[in-house]
Amino acid sequence: MELTIKPLHPLFVAEVAGLDIRDPLSPEIQDQIQNLIDQHGILIFRDQNISDDQQVVFSRYFGEIEIANSKHNITKQENRRLSNMFADISNLNKNNEFHEKESRQRIFNLGNRIWHSDSAFRPNPARYSLLSGREVPSKGGDTQYADMHTPYERLSPEMKELIEDLRCEHSLMYSRARLGMDYFTEQEKEDFKPVIQPLVRTHPATGRKSLFLASHAGRIVDWPITEAKLLLEELTEIATQREYVYTHKWKRYDLVMWDNRRTMHRGTRFEDTKQKRDMRRTTIAGDPA
Ligand code: OGA
Ligand code: MN
């Protein structure tokens, strides 16, 4: 079967039709999808009613799955709803009930609503994320994506020179602190210790440079904190202007695959203590940036 490709934004994002991801991929189709994700950065597959196992099998065509563990989340293993091959992007606890409004897990998860790149706080930040919408709210709960190539390319030569060799510290504590979450256990402080990432990165497949920003970035190495925060704010504001953003309105059984090396994303508001949003993410581990 032929794949049909429909670009959804002038800079990135394409919808791919003609594929049932439950079927094994031929090497040709696997190659085609690899080329498409390199070219478009975000691929949308509609009507994919898949099981967790099928999502894992499809994901593995594109690399090794990142395993969730307590170093990267506040959820203890015994409280997980999904296997540790998944990041649980839902608003549900292990009994499939809504998180309590004041629950620490809910508050922590709200951190997904500020611009980020997945696992930027890990030494090897994520390559791809594959998010499956198993149940979606009737209103709100979109995911917005921002392209990080074009805003970089349009920076002034002076700004490019200023940021070329800068390195940032990323931590889950920095992104959560932005939202006022200021309590972490001693163990969490140890587990969430900052990692260093370059501010400008080069995509290995295309050679294009991009801004590696995320709400997890809270410091710039050797810079005073206030100036670092100001520069990161400034760049994030530039990079998330409307012309660089695509908003995905979820339909049930959409599967969205994105390249974290050249995009940022964030969730948008919905009635998360009233409407179920069951989203399950597999993440493909990356190399050092
Ligand atoms: C993610 C993510 C935001 C959302 O899946 O990694 O940040 O809620 N999602 O759509
Ligand atoms: Mn995310």
C-alpha cells in the first residue's frame, strides 16, 4: 500500500495515511517513515486503535525504548498505571480514576503544560516520542508543537555568535519550580540532579541547527542566574511565536510521533478532574546532544 503524505504546517508536521501500524513494517516502509520523520519532524497517524504491546512493537522500529524509573518521575513503581516502557500522560491513577486535585502527581504532571522537549533532563535526551490518544476529552487538551530549526536560522548573526557554545543545566526541579512546585525529597533532589545540554544542537540526519530549549533548562553554565533566565526566556519567546507553532487537536486513536531534537511541545488546558484523557507515550532514547 502507498503512503499518502499531507503537510499540515509550512515548516513541519505531516499527516501520514495508508498505514495500519499494527502490521509488521516492511524495510521499505520503515525507511520511508524514517525519511518522513527526518524531513517533517512530526508525523500524525490517524485511526490507530492499538494495544500497549502494538505500540511498543511499532516504536522499536525507530530505536530503543526509554524505560521510566524513579530517577525521572515522582511516581513510585507500585503506583504506576502502565508498564515502565510507557510515560503515562493521562490524568488517571493506577485505579484508572482521576488524580485528586491536590495530588502531588497531578501537580507534577501539570509541568507538561509548559514548553519542553522530552527527557532533556536525562544525560541522553529523547530522540522520538510516540503519543497514542486512547481516550481524549471532548474539549481542550490539545498538544502544541514548536519548530526549533527556523527560529534558530532567523536569529541575528550576533545572537548566533552569543549562544553558539553555551551549555545549559536541565532538571525536572527547574521546570517544576517555575510552576511553584518547590518541595522535593532528598532522594528526588539526588535523582533530579541537573544534566548539561548544549543550547544549540545539530540534527544528525539533516545537518540543520536548532535551539535546544525546554522548561527544564534553568541555568547556563558560568552565567549569573538572572542573565541566564533572561536569555532563556527571550529565546523561548522568539522560538514559540505563532508562525512556528502547530496545534494538534486530538481525535481518539491518533498516534503522533515527534522528533524531540528539533521541536518543543506542551499540553493545553482541559477539565482534567472531570474528563478522561488517556494518553500513552513510548519514548525512543537518544544519544548525547
Ligand atoms: C508528552 C507531553 C503534553 C500533553 O506526551 O510528552 O508532554 O499533555 N504531552 O499533550
Ligand atoms: Mn512531553
